Amino acid sequence: MIYGVKSTVKKLFLYTLCCVLIFQLWYFNSGKNEIYYIPLQYVAIKLLLIFQKNKETVILPGSCAFEIAAFVKYFIMPVSFIFIDSYPIMIGSDPNEDSFSLAIFLTLYEMLLIYLCRYLYIRKHSSSIVPLNRNLSKDSKRIFIQNYSVWFLFLFCIFTLLLVISPKLVFPDFYLLNDKGENSSKMIPFFSIIGGWWKYLFYIVMINFLGYRYSAKHEKKYFCLAILLFLFSTYLILGTSRWAIIFHFVVTFYLFRIIFNRTLVKKLLVFVPLFVCLFFLITIYKFQNDLGSDYSLINFADLFVSQLQDYFSGPSLIGHAIDMGHKYNITFETCWNDFVGAIPVLSKTVDQMNRTNILFNQYVISPDTEWFTQIIPATGLGYIYFGSMFAPIFTVAFNILGLHFDYKLLNTSNLFVKYVLIYCSLWGGLSICFNTQIPFGNVVVYIFPLYLFYRLFSKLTIKLA
């Protein structure tokens, strides 16, 4: 759904896109024109959704993330291939022609099921939409955590412990972006997870504290302090990933809308260009190895366009997954290893080499490769385990879970719980880009424990009282 634009303008825009795609489908001779059925179906679905009436206009972070990812995956990615010489396969060789055609069908099937399930869910739960409560001063005990002394003591103790073990567990080591740098997560895996928990907890506790003070006095200095906190916490996560930076900005913007005056929050938008530049700078740095000495803006643009399907689970990766499923005898044990292996504490109990992502990289690159970072699309996994009919089962399930967390987000006023739910909804909304391990592992390892800490400390406060 596209909010805030008149229906006639949306119809005109989408019909124009449809005409352009039809023209490309007939006149672009790449040998794989069937890929253009993906954006054609996407435009058709969006046209149908225009006629869906929405009485309420709310911002659901997971749904917004899904719409952006869907636009890139189902429209930008296939259409962008017309601007390069041939259909790009950056990793491995071309998948089998039959597998590629099946991958196109599965992508269309995935898109149709996701939008259908989302439509039915929204239609059923539309009554759950409630207006945001702006009277924070009266509801501060319900919105903000109260036991700050306990939280501050806990955070200080963990911070001291992490510093004693290794400062890299707290503060970013910019050499981590370099493959030759020493990665603290490999040195001390368990404490690296604790360091991640500390960064999440530090930020949400401090935002709660500043929001509580602002609700009582409505002084702009607390908003300024919140901006400084946002910048400092961004610095703390610089050595992690681009997704972490994007999520951090989205979560911050959503929470600021709840806590502070809307006019003040709009000032946060000045950081959007900064984050966009930071995202592309990290991307350029990571692409240097692929570009080598032949580096130019045009080459970078070509590489960026050609790797869109690698980052958004494009059809060639699904085709490779189909071919891999035909070659290897993948059983339920492999599926179990995928989920359990995503949890660091339990990962030692499973055979790490018998996981689909390991097998996928060995198939696509070479059997003796040590590079296992290319993910296998969730729809490809669904095909391997359940066949064509249930191939999108993982993608649809994670996506609807993300939508469910979006609606849970509307029905809670507690800022800490909202913080947890936003991350869950974002991982669910963006699941069309990942495999099963990434959203599952991040939520289970990093996000769900935050809620456990919150529940534990809430009970601890009652006992202390």
C-alpha cells in the first residue's frame, strides 16, 4: 500500500510502468525475457491494491520495510538488467535453463502468496489499528521503564566486564571492515553476543530515560541529548553490518515519533543523506575486491546492479538452489541443523558442514571453498524441502510474522516492548531478501533476550519494592 498519494496519480504512475515493462518484454532480446513477468505481476498486484480502502493511515515499520524490499526485488532488480549487456551471474555459472524458468515461476508464486496472505491478514485485523497516545506525561508509568537505577547498575557492570575482556566487544574496530583485521566475534563468540546485547540495552534504556524526562519537562535539551545518543550508538555499531545501521535509523525514527514533538522529529531527517552516504561508502569498500584495479563509477554501478539479485534473493540464486536440491540428498537433519546452527550456544551440537548454506556455496563456487557468505534464498529452501507447491512457505511465514509484530506494535504503549517488536517486524518484513537462518538467528540470539531482560528486571523491581 502506498499512503498519502491520490488514487488517480497512483493509477497513472503504475499504468505507465506497466506499459514500459510490456515494451521491454517484447523488444529487449536477452534470451531470458521471462524475467520481466516478475515486474509485470508486481505492477498488476499494486494496481489491484489501489482499490483497497484504508480508513486509517498508520506507519508500520515492518510493512514499510517489506514494501521497499518488494519494490527492489520485484521491480527494480529485473528492470535494471536492461541497462547492462547481459543477464548477470556474479557467482558461479548460469543455472540450468529449466531451473531458471522454474525459479521465475516460484518468484511469481512467492509474490502472489505473500500479497494475498498480507491482504487477508490486514482485512481481518484492521480493527486492531489504534491511534498513538500523545499524552506521555499522564501515561509515563505505562510507557517508560521505571527502575532506572537497577538498569544503570546492570549496564555498568556488563560494560566493565566487556572492557576488561576486550574493548573491541564494545567499541568498533574499523579494521573489522578489512578481511585482514582481527574479528572479536571469532575471538570470543559468547562475549561478542553479550556485547551485542549491551549495545541494544544501553540504547533503549537511555532513550527511555530521556523520554521520561522529556515527558515531565518538555525541554528541548532532552531531544538534543537523544540525538547525541543516537549518533553515539550509531558509532558503536559501525563495525557490524549495513543492515544494522539501517535498522538502527528506522527504529530510532519510529521511537522519536512517539516520544518527542513531531516538529523536532522532522529534524532527524537531516541524517538520512548521511546514512545513505555511509551505506554506499561501506558498499564501495566491500566491492573493491571485486572491482580490483579496474575501478570507476560506471564499473561500480554495473557491479551494484548485477549484485542486486545476490542481495535480494534473485531468480538465478533460486535456480542454483533448485539445481543443488537435485544434486545433494538433503534431509530433515539438514533443516534442523539450519535452525539450531543459527544459535551460537547450540551450534556446536550440530554438524556445521551439513547446512544448506554451506552446501549451497560449495555447489555454486567449488566443493573446497572457504567462502560461505552467499545466502540461499528461503524460497529455494522451501522447494528443496517441500517441492514447488510449498516452496514459499518460509518466506510467507516469516513475512506474516513480521506483519503480526507490526500489529502487536500498535497495541502496546510500552517503549521497551515496542523496541523489541520493531526489530522483529523489520526482520519479518525483509525476509524476502534472506534465507531462514538470518532473521531466525538474529531474533532468537539478539532480540528475544532483550525482552527476557525486560521481564526479569520488571519482576526484580517488584521484589525490591
